[in-house]
Amino acid sequence: MAAELTAHQLIAKHRPTLDQALETIRTRAYWSPHPEHPKAYGEDGSLSLPEGKAAFDALQGTRFDLDQPGTDDWVGGEVSPYGPELGITYPHPDIDTLLPAMRAGMRAWRDAGAETRAMVCLEILARISARTHELAHAVMHTSGQAFMMAFQAGGPHAQDRGLEAIAYAYVEQARTPDTAEWHKPQGKRDPLAMNKRFTPVARGISLLIGCNTFPTWNGYPGLFASLATGNPVLVKPHPRAVLPLALTVRIAREVLAEAGFDPNLVALAAERPGEGIAKTLAVRPEIKIIDYTGSTSFGDWLEANARQAQVYTEKAGVNTVVVDSTDDYKGMLDNLAFSLSLYSGQMCTTPQNLLIPRDGIETDAGAKSYDDVVADLAASVNGLLGDDAWANGILGALVNPDVKTRLESAAGLGEVALPSREITNPDFPDAVVRTPVIVKLDGAKPDAEAAYLSECFGPVSFAVAVDSATDAVELLRRTVRDKGAMTVGAYTTSDEVSAAIEETCLEECAQLSLNLTGGVYVNQTAAFSDFHGSGGNPAANAALCDGAFVANRFRVVEIRKDA
């Protein structure tokens, strides 16, 4: 296969980016090579906003051909949470044909070495970045995110996470030298001498099981971690969010072919309605790695049953915020209001339980009772979402009917402090848009415990009255230990309370955000600096991204000879 992109060209183009990424994961500083502003695109081959929209529109109603082997049917059925049917069909795989074809290119991909693999992956990311506007519309109309969030989270932020995974993959592979000359002194005799060669060897085919809400942001870390460490990647998208990952697969296949590698190193596995192909694929002996984001029940099933594979899961947890005291009451309320509202709470990092002492809290605005705090937070949410046009840009649309059902049922669990209201999207009248609901619960009552200790995914939050800050910390500990948490937040001016919360999060392995009152929110993490999840509590067995996320995707094989 003749290469149009040589290793020399790719290294010249992308090595500076990799070097900067390596430095940034070392310092944990801010950096991103992917612009966050829509107007930054449209030159140097990248699609402008109108061009991206036109490219997305042109895909609707078409057959999305990938020219991959083993296609036995064409499947589709995506309906935008904003209303329109996409009408796109995708190749359905004959697994017995596709999996062997994916393995065929592994030798050349292995022999290319860690640096060349990283450079090819960076070229894939560069091509993806150039089509950020097209992908933004694909993410928007499969996840229900508002456009700006789909653009940023589905575009540059997802690309940053992919680059971060490539950097970690390179570090772990480069940790061992390619060759070594070994000499052991033997006294008066000649020393023992050996030549040793060390090769990172991939585990095998990696299965990426995509999610509905963040198909690229949650998908790119596993995809690029596996590909950069030599593993072919079979992408199984969520049936309601195929397009963003199908576009990614198409771009990856094009780059691999241009670089002289087998394009079948990356392939798509779209499924028929109700087929459940992920369960079938997960236990195939060819599948050696699985990346999964989604429900706890299926994540637990994968961990228990896909015994032949290294399984990385991000499941669900009950995210908690302890509200003890604050020296910026308005900033706290505004920060929490945005955190509860962003993407209608449909983030694995959105706070659910707000633990507030029943005797109230001390603030820079004076003492506030439990009822004051809850009422003021409700007012802050209403103020944030009071203008419908602005609210649509924050909330997006509910991703599926189950979220709407949970939202409506939550009102019956306790006293409603903030009722949810329906908002009309003038551009998409069929979109289901709802503001958050806040329900007051007494943490001392057993019947309330069943509600606040269960994940209620969507725009639902519980203001849980607790006896004291000490009780709040103990409930936080129990919640993280038993149910898991992707995020923990806390507001306190007390060094003692702060230390207790920090120690709890260290012991229970949960990521903590303290006293956020500005433009950084508990449900947002920055690539290269923040860890998403910890891998140390029931919410996830992996973190995005650390060395553990990539190091077990390959093994080092040694070949040694007498010198």
C-alpha cells in the first residue's frame, strides 16, 4: 500500500504538538491546540460555520458508506432530540468477516513504532478538528446538546481528550527503550553480553461502546489510547448517536490508508433496532479491550462477563455538593445554578444532592436558613433561565423520553422548591426542553434516603437537609463509597470542615472542587490538567486520563540474543 503521508512528513507536522502535550500533562497547566471559538474555523482547509452546516445537511437521507469488509445490511433510525429524522443508514457488520479483517493490519501497525502511531493519530485529530463545525451539528442532533456546547464539548474539548490519551500512550510506550546492550561482569572471565530488543505489542481488537450524551468527548480517549498503542478499534456507537462516531471512523480510515496502513484498523459496528450487538461483541475472544460509558447495570455486566478483555468503564454515580458556609453567597448560588442547568443536567458530572444543614449556613450576606438557601438557589436558577432564548442555549433538549419521565416523577418525591417548566425552542418546535426541578428532602427520614441515594439522571436535584456539617461529611462518605461519584463539590469557610471533606475524598477516591464561585464549574474538567473520574469508586473503574488508562492496552515483548 503506497503511502501518501510519510512518517517524516507526519513527524515534521505533528511532533511539536505531541511535545507540547507531553509537557502539559507533566505540568498540569492550561493548553489547547484546538480553538474554542466558532469564528476560528474557516481557513487553512477547515470548515466554516455555514460550510459545516451544509456538510451536515448533505449527509441526511444518505447511505454512509465506509467501504469496510463484511457489510451485510444497512441500518439507521437516528432521530434528533430537536425533532428531525436524520435518515442516514450505516453498514451493519458480519462480525465473522469484519474481525479477522481488522486483525490483518496489526503487524504493520505494530512495526511502525510508537512515534509513527502517535503521528498518524495526531493527523486523524487534525482532520477531525478541521471538520469541527460539521461534527458539532452531528453531536447536537444526536445528543440534544445546544449548538455552542455541542461545538465545544463535542469538538475541541473532545479533541483535547483524544490528544491527551495519545500523549499518555506515547509516554508509557517510550518508557522502555527499543534496544539495550547488556553486560554483566564475570570477574576474570569475559563479561556476559547480550543484545536486547523491546517491542510494545497490542492486546488485540479494542471495542469502543459509545454513549448517547457525549459520543465524541467520552469516545475519543479510549479510541485514541487503543489505536496509539497498536490496537485496532471497533467503534460500536449508541444507536441514537451514530453519526459523530461514524464521521470519526471515516476520517480515521482515510488517514490510515493515506499513511500506508490498513484502514480496517478502525471500523464501525452499527446495529439493528434492539439487536444488542454490544453484548455479543463484548464476549468475543477477539475483543481484548473494552471502553464503555453508560448505565451502571451494563457496565457491571461487562466487568463480570467480558473476562477475556481489559474493561474500562465509566458508569453512574450520585454526585454531591456539601453546602456548609461561604464568603461569596451570590457567587455560590450563580455557580450552582449554572451547574444544575447546563445541558439539562444530562452530564455524568452534574450535582444531584445538595447537603445543607437544617439550621442554616453562615455567609457574607448574613446567616441563611435551610429554606433561605433553597429558595435563593431556586431564584438563581430562574434568573439564569428567565429568558427563553438564553435558556435554550444552556439547556439544549432532553436526550430521550426516560429523562422526561424521571423529571416528572421527581416532583412526587418531596416538597418542590423549584418546579420545572416547559420551554419552546422556536427553531425546533418538537424539541423537549425543560428547566431543572429542585426537591426538598429530609436526610433523616428513611423514605427520603431511597430517593437521594439513587441516581436520577437529568435536570433533577435534591436539597437534602442534614443535622450538621459533620453529618453532611458522613453522608458524603457513604454516598461515594456505596454509590460512587464522578464529582464532589463543597462550600465552606471552615478549615476544619474543609479538611474533613478533603480527607473523605482522598479516602474514598473522589475528585473534589472547593468553593467554586466563578467561571469554572464542578461538572467541567479540562484535558491535560483535570482528571475525569478517579477509577477508585463505584462510578468508574478508570480515569480520563492517566497512565493506568493506557498502560495495560499493550505489553512489552523482549527478544534477546547473545552479543
